[in-house]
Amino acid sequence: MGALLEIQNLTKAFHGVPVLRGVSFKIQPGGITGLAGGNGAGKSTLMNLVGGNLRPDSGVMRLDGQVYEPANSAAAARAGISFVHQELNLFPNLTLAENLFLTDFPTRGFWISRSALSRQAAVLLAKVGLAYPPDLPLERLTPGERQLVEIAKALHGRPNLIILDEPTTSLSPPECERLFKLVRALQAEGCAFVFISHALGDVLRLCDHILVLRDGAVADQGAAKDFNIARLVTSMAGREVRQLFPERAERTVNAEVLLEVRGINQPGVVRDISFTLRRGEILGLSGLMGAGRTELAGLLFGLTPHRSGEIFLNGKKLRGGPRPRIRAGMALLTESRGEDGICAGASVNDNILLATLPAHARGPLGWLSSARLKPVVSDVSESVHLQTKRQGGEPIRRLSGGNQQKAVLARWLLAKPQVLILDEPTRGIDAAAKFEIYQLILALAAAGTGVILISSEQEELLALSDRILVMSRGRLSGEFVRPDFNPELLLRAALAHHHSNPEVPA
Amino acid sequence: MKRAALLLLDHAVVVLFAGVLLIFGFLAPGFLSWASLGNLLIQSSPTAILAVGMTFVLMVAGVDLSVGAAMAVAAAVAGKMMLGGWSMPLALGAMLLIGTACGLINGLLVTRLKIAAFIATLGTLWLGRGCALWITETRAMNLPDSFLHLGSSRLFGIPLPGIVCAMVLAAGHFLLERTPFGRQLRATGHSAEAAAKAGINVRRLLTIAYVICGLCAALGGILALAQLGAVSPKFGLNREFAAIAAAVLGGTSLFGGRGSVFPGSLLGAALIQSVENGLVAINANPYLYPVVTSAVIFLAVLLDTLRQRFRAGMTRQIFQETESEANSAAVT
């Protein structure tokens, strides 16, 4: 059987910095190829070349044996290659049908043919298993359903190959299952996939073939059945990583209560939440997407109001927005780093100093002295192992995701918080950087900080937490104290209160 | 509950319109007569047409402050032409051409030079005002009677301005709702970046939106001129605010991506006109007019902000509570 797509010795450099250094591989028709690699390994660049968004410096791509040189993504789509990007490119103010056919409306003369639009949209929606009327506004759909709409859009061009870039990051486990089922169904119809993901378990489960990139070159490839997590991580990191998580020193949590939450309610968001956080404790917060964990974090930090209930920090009741809470010793590392975690255009150092500038101001006018700030920044940068090129003078957006996250962590370390809320601190970060962030979290807790850790990666919670609270539909549905952690019981608690799961005991 | 509030906010213009009619009808007998209401619609047709054009620009999260100035330049040139012996159709054609050109300039400033729409059109507002003063030499020009006849003539018993207004509304509505261009415009208003990624030619789309706005400014100018019969240096002054207020009152969002030409823009324009007419009918102090008009503009923007907040608030709720859950909440 001839290869669907054959790539030979592809190279690409940006501003003289090589990103791909001669990559060769083949994709078989109807195969699912998993593409793994750390941040900056060249996964996105490689797929942007295949998807027509970039052009290679050298090397050849062959599609069905013919030389394939797409000029743009539209040309790639015509050749049968569709790219579903990580950030969905959909419009909530338009209908499902309009989203599907935005650049390719069926028309009758000058006008949109609404009957044809509706009919064709219904066919595509049925293919991805969405039973909604085509004229429903997209804003009524959940993130997972929107992902399916994006795939329906890709199917419109009758592709032979669909590239899925991190499709599962915003999906709940049932939505993931639905997506995987769809991918397998489309595979049975002969469509090939490239599946890019940091969720290595998903890669192993879904794919037939695995390709690992490291530093712009193929580090490892082979049939998925010959891979396991350890081999994947080893090839990605390029050295034997003995374990994914740092050793957790046996320790007992100080009995002193730091944060107390009493009966918090906010309709449609959280219901009857009460818990305590002790000094030096790492409190994991588990639950499905949309269980209300991020919303609870925003509420604790004063970003959004709550209707009833009280929060006490060191016995003092918290009021008002984030500023008094930061002064009282609270810090929040937000879930979406790019949107509300960093000021992308500002320098790394400015980002690090953002929350604590007033504390460094001197004199009646509040002058800032760069001589005084420099050691402050370099000390904290060193403590989080931050790697920058120009001593942190470059815009933070030029850093890799892992280094951006370390910079944001450094920002909150400077504030010396007593309570640190971490919302998905390792999302979209490569394994090596993850490891360093885990070490930091453990060190902070050992030094007495109370940490609330929100994570969708269960292993992460199991490895780091002293205690895990589970949320489901805005309520607390389970509490587990180390060492009595049980993944299955955690999942059951997370599924409680879901009306679609009556068989799961609450 | 929130859905009901949003529904009310989305149709606030209807409620307000009814309220204004009732209040003035109560204060000034005769305000609610058929003749007076018919007059109201005819009088509001220039603003309605401006609002249609403005809807296209607001839809892409832009704004055009220069529509009043474009009206003035077009009217000044047409006035000079007609007093210089040119025929009316030529003068009208020149007006439309000038309006289109003004829109094109705005569109190019915004898309090619990347100047923020607010600043770019503020610049062309002053440019246009200056040109109008220069062309008219700050003097009023009385137009030939043929122009006034245009405003009062009827076709099948319907006043010509009403017919023009209806045609513009219909064209605008179908362009926005039933063509690929209109739907892509809506998408671009939600996110220009996402639209570009989807393969939409955003620059061309934005330019066309400004051209449509300029063309509507000229058309609205023709109707206003036909009602006045004279070009004054102050012709079209501050009409941009009436146009923006009418469009926003009619449900078009200043944040882009949401809104409609019909019935939104028409009702918004009629609401503003009825306030102006009502103030005349009750013999209000003329110095109060700007105060009331500004209140209308604030109200329009407030409504838009409230709508936006409500939408955001509704998505912030991450799951729909069932009835039993809501009841148990009432107990706790």
C-alpha cells in the first residue's frame, strides 16, 4: 500500500533559528498518527507546513505520490488536508450552518440558498453525531460540542487527512470519548488523522502509529503497540526520566487552619461549598470540566461575587475584590495563561514584578530603582529555573509555555502568598518543565504555603496532594485524604450529581 | 428570568417607542393623529437611512463619525451645481458619488493605514466640515423648487421619501441577512482575527462596509435636502450621533457582531424623531433639545452595555439548574 503523505527531509528556520532539521516520515491512508513532543519540538511548525500555513525551506512532501506544495490552507484543503487548530475558529453569534459554510455558502445568484444551506449543514452535523437544528446559534453549544462542529467543518472538504491539534484540552472525559469514537468511525471510512496531544495516555490509546519530535528532528517512531508512557517521555525528553513526579517527602501537615470557606453559594455556579485549608497543605481540587473548579477559584480570589457564604483567611473575613485579598496573602495563577495570566507584549521582568511593584517603590513619590529591582527579579527567576535569553528583557510571549508559566509563578512567589491557588498550572507544558513546577509546588508547601491545586490531570493530583476534594456540578461530592486515594472513587465522585449518570451513586 | 430580561433589553426600542408616543400623545393632543404619525415616519427617513449604513459599520465593531460631514459636502457640491445650471439628476448622481468616495476614504484609512475607526472618521468629520464651509463660503443656498417637489411628490399615493427609505431598508436587510457578504460581516464583527483565519478577506469586507455607510449618508442627505429645500453650512451637523443612537437603540451592538437593519434601525430612527417632534409639539425650550438628545444617546449606549453584560452573565453560569435544585437552594 502506498503512503498517503510522504515527507522527506523537511527543514524550516525562523530568522535563522532552525526549527525543523530534516524531518522524514510517512502517513498511511486511514491511519491515526500520534504526534508527540515537548514545547518547541517543532510539532506545530511541521503540521503548519503540511496544512499549508507555512512553506518549507527545503525538503519534499508527496501526497498520493504527487509532489505536494500547498500555497495556503485553502490549497491544502482542496488537496484533501484539513487542519483543526487548538483554538477553535468559530463564531458564537452565527448559526451552526453559517459557521460550517462561512466561506463557501451555497448560493442562488446573489443570495444564500437557505434550503441548500440547511440541508448540507444537516448532513455534516449528522456525520459528527450532533443532533441540533442547523439554524441553532453556536453560542448555545458546550465547548465539546463546538469541537465537533469544527470537525464537521473540516469534513466539508471531504479530506483524506485531518490534523487535530490538542483537540481534548477543553473537553470533559465523556466528550473525549465521543470525539475518539468519531475519529475511529471516520477512520473506518478511510480518513487518516494526525493527533497532536500532550495527553500521552490518549495518544497511546487512540493512535496506530506514533511519531516523537525533539528539537526539530524525529526522536522516535513506531507502531503504537510498541510504545508506553515511559518510552514516550524518554524520547520526548531525550534522557531517561526516571519518574514523572518528584519524590514527595513524608511529612505531616501543620494543624493550623489558614483558609476557611463556609457555605458558599452562587446560583448556577457553586452550591454549599465548605472546606478548610491548612498551613503547608496541598489541597487538590478534582472534577470534570465545567464542575465549577475554576469558578470557585475566581470566587475565592474575589474576581466574581457570590450570593451567600463566608471566606476567612487567618480568621479574618475576606471582603471586596482581588486587591485586598492579594494584600491579605492570596494569589491566583489563572487557567488561561495567554489570556489573563501574562501581559504578552511586556518584558519577562515586568511580568514578574507586576503584582508587587508598589512594595518595591521608594520615597514619597514611589520611585522604582532598577538597580534595586534587578537582584529581586534575578533571585526569583533563578529559584524557578526560568530560562530567558536577554536576562528577562525580551517580551514574555517569546518564551515557551513552560517558561511563561514559571515567570507567572515567580510573580506570585514575590508576593509571598500564604494561600496560592493554582488553576491548571501545567496545561500545555512539556514534561521537563512540568517536573520543575511540581518541585516548586512541593517546596512552597514545605515552606508553609497553603496550596489549592486545580488540575484535570488525575496523576498530578494523586502525586502532589495531601488531600483531594472532588467537585461535581458546583458541589463538593467527595473528600479523600492521603494515602487513601483511589482513582476510581475519585471519578465516581466527579460523576455524582450528573443527571445523565443515574447509575453512578452520589 | 435572565432570558426574559434579555428579551426585554433586546426589544427595549419597542417599549421605549410606545412610551414616548403615549407620553407626548398625552401632553400634546393631536400628536397621535394619523397625519402626524405619517409625518413622523417621513421625517425620520433620513435618519433611518443613515442608521442602516451605520449598522454595517457598527456590525464590524467600527464606527463612522463622518456621515453628517459627508452629507454636508455632498449637499454643498450639489447646491453649487444646481445653482450653476446643472440638471437635478446630475447633481443627485454627484451626491451619491461623493458619499461613496467619503466612505471609501474612511475604509482605506481604517484598513490600509490601520488608523482606529474612531480617530480616522473624526479626522474626516473635520475635513468634510471644512470642505463644506469652503464650498458654500459659509452662506446658505436656496435650491430650485424642483428639489422640494422631490420631497413632496408621491408614487402610488406614497410619499417618495418613504419609498426610498423602504427600499434602502429592504436592500440593507437582505444584504445583511441573506448574502454571504452579510454573514461574513457578522463573523468579522465578532472577531476580525478569527474571520481572517477562516479565509475571509477582512480588509475588503471592512472597506465595503464603510462605502455602504458613505453611500447611505449621501442618500439620507438627498432626502433631508428635499425636506429642507436649502443647503446651509450647518447641514447634517451632529447627524452622526442620531444615526449611531438610532442603530444602537435598534439593537445593533457597539461591540460588533450583533444587530439588524430591520426593524431595528427604522424603529430607532422613529424613536429619536418622535422625541424631537414631541419636544416641538409641547413647546419645550429649544435649548433643552440637545440635553434630551444626549440623554437618548446615553440611554442607547447603556442598553447596549446592559445587553452585553447580560449575555456575559448568562454564559458565566456554567450549568442550568434544574427546578429541584433551585428549590433546594430556596430552602437552604
